[in-house]
Amino acid sequence: MSKLTELSAWLDRRLPALLAEHKVPGASVAVYAGGEIIDHAAGVLNTGTGVEADTDSLFQIGSITKIWTTTLALQLADDGLLDLDQPVRKYLPEFKIADEEAAARITVRQLMCHTSGFEGDIFTDTGRGDDCVEKYVATLGDVPQLFAPGEMFSYNNAAFCVLGRVVEVLRGKPYNDCLAEHLFVPLGLTHAAASPYEAIRFRAALGHLTPEPGADPQPAGVWALAASNAPAGSMLAMRPRDLVTFAGMHLRDGEGPDGTRVLSAESARAMRERVVELPDLGLMGEAWGLGWSLSEGGQVVGHDGGTIGQSAFLRLAAGHDVAVALLTNGGNPIALYTEVVGHVLKELTGIELKVPPVPNPEAPRIDATRYVGEYSSSVADITVSQDEDGRVWVERVPKGIFAELAKPEKTELVAMNGDTLILAEPMQGMYLPHAFVGDDGTGRALYLHTGRADRRVRA
């Protein structure tokens, strides 16, 4: 019996039980190994309707879309139309943010690896027309610069919307058309949808939100985020088989399943090279390439995605020609990812994924003077405090669209590693590390880094 056959039997047996254990309404998984694909699904797409998930069901892939956007941009580089080290303004003269000097310096490459330095969680809705990305980029004029371009990593959704606009301008067509013509068609994808108008043709998952800890997930009231953020991950949905078909192209260094050259080998390999190191942030990996997150000492590249109640995970082991995609619609997807993706990679490659970090119950009290204060971004105000017993607390008050989706939360932080603390209680199934980096000139941390670098606004 081959390894894939054994894995198929394991998924058939274990996936339904794991969904029940972790309160995940529905999930679908596909595994690619050496050109072969297996896929399995279990649960329901919507607890309100009871429609069952199958292997052709579409789930949103969220920010995994950023790999698709990067691939579209690298195709332009292959065609000689785009130079990654040129300023964005060479291609978008109208590109503006609050810091004029930074706007003139930011390069295309910095957009791809989250080092452009401007605030990135901007979700302005500019409508659903073909010009929504163009209109979105025009709204960035007052977005603040957090640090000098190239200085450090800070996850940036807005940067990928700008990158998507570069693709639109150089191709002379809307982003969704670029996806279809330059990736869906050459890869032979049949169950991929760039918008809700296309997704409705298929069985499509609805996200589920958990109203309070321990409660059962409930159907979300909204299916998608703003279309203006499509290049960053607000819209794209597909079945896992189509996602690992895309991954297989990357594993073959740009060659499609029928031998068609979709991306140059040089560009495919460049995407997987280390560009910037990350603080200790758990699931986000150790470093970032062009689009890809790198982990397990560079043996694994991947990306995660999250929309409204849907979570997606993609991992590739290039040295073993293996990829696995897990798409879910609520509950505790992190625990499901750890068990399913971890098992698949260990069985097929021998690689053991690092277990997501958890707090040490014996963690000592610390002097949090360097960390205490207020930090802010466009999506939340964050206050770090230390009480008279020496316990450290982080209070997060959502802003903007997130104020409608989440409630203010106050959670204890405990020591983890150096200037990185970790939540004492899980948030959405994960104990999120909080890295305090930089110096405000008085010895206090300048940024609270949870993947995004939120700047200190008050001591």
C-alpha cells in the first residue's frame, strides 16, 4: 500500500472525528505528492442549511491569495515588463501615502515581502466594480508610515492591493481577469472563483463565528470582505484540489500540470528564498520570501488565510514534491491544522511541524516597564499594563469593520522568550505571541509585533 493510499484511508477515517472534536463545521483537504492528488471532505458547508461539504466544494482561501498575486507579478517580471527593485511609482505614478519620501522609495519587492513599512490593515470598501482596486489605491494618501522602507517585516494587506493594481496596469485588465487568464486557464482549474458571482455556481462554504468561548460556531452574517482587497485575499475561493494544483506548479518550479510554462523556474525559486527574518511569532514562520512564509528551517513554505469565519492553510515541502491544503469554515481550525497537516507532512516527508507555542504555567513574573503603554493601528487600540501583583495584561479594542466582528478583550500575557510574551489564554484557538521590538528613545519598545507592527502612541 502506497503512502498516499494510507493517508487517504487515514483522512477518510479521522477527518469527521477531528471536525467534531474541534467544533469545525466543515473542512476539505487535498494532498499533492509527486504529481498525484488525493482529497477528502467532511462536515457541512453551512450549519443553517445542513448542506454537506464535498471535495468539489469551494472555501475561501483568504490571504493565500497573496501567493497568487505575487505569481501574477513575477509573470510580468518574466515578460520583462516589471523590475522588482524599481520604485512602485515607476508603474503607479499616482501612488501616495502620508510619508512622501517613503512613497517615492518603496519598491515592488518590498510590497511582496511585507517590508514597505506603511500601515497595512486598510479595508476601505470602494465598491464592486472593475475599478475597485484602482479606487482603493487612491484612498491611501493619509496612511501613516510605521518605519523606513526595508527596515523590518510587518504584515501588510494594503501593500498587496497596491501590487494587484500594478498587475492591472501592466496587463491592462482587472485583477480578476488576470487571475482567470494567467493562472486559472493555464493550470486547468475548474473549481476556482474570483468573486461571489462565480462562487455561486458551486457548492460554497459559509464562514462560522463563535459568539463566546466554548459556544458552538454560528453562521456568519456576511460571506466576503470588500472586493477592493481582492489582491490581498478578500474574495478568492476554490476547492483544495485546485489549490494544490497551483502549489504543484510552484513545486515544479513554474511548470503547469500539462507541461505549460506558467512561471519561470528562476522566479519560482526566487519566491522561496529568504528575504526578511521575523520575530518569534509562532505560526507565521521564521522568515519571509516573495509572498511565501518560510518555516522548519526553510524546508517548508506556505501561507495561511482567514476571512469571515473561514480559515485556510497551505504548506509545501519543495525538497519532497509534497503539498497539502486544508480549508475550513469555523470552530478551532488551528488545532485541526496541527493534527491534519502535521500528520500528512510527517508521513510523506518526515518533517515534523513545530507545535504552535503555548504558555508556560510556571513562567516567572517580569518587569514589564519596557512593554507597558498604548499601541495603535487602524484596526485596534491596544493597551499593555502591569498590575500591582506583577501580572501583565493586554487589552485590545477593535476599530473599523472589526468592531462589528469582535468584542474588546483583555487577556493576560506571560513571559515566553526574551522580549516576546504570549497570551495566557487562547484567542481563536491560538496562544498568540506578542513581540516587543525597537526602542522609542527612552528604553521602551517602539512596536508591539503580532505579525503586524503596531506603533507605540503613548507611554
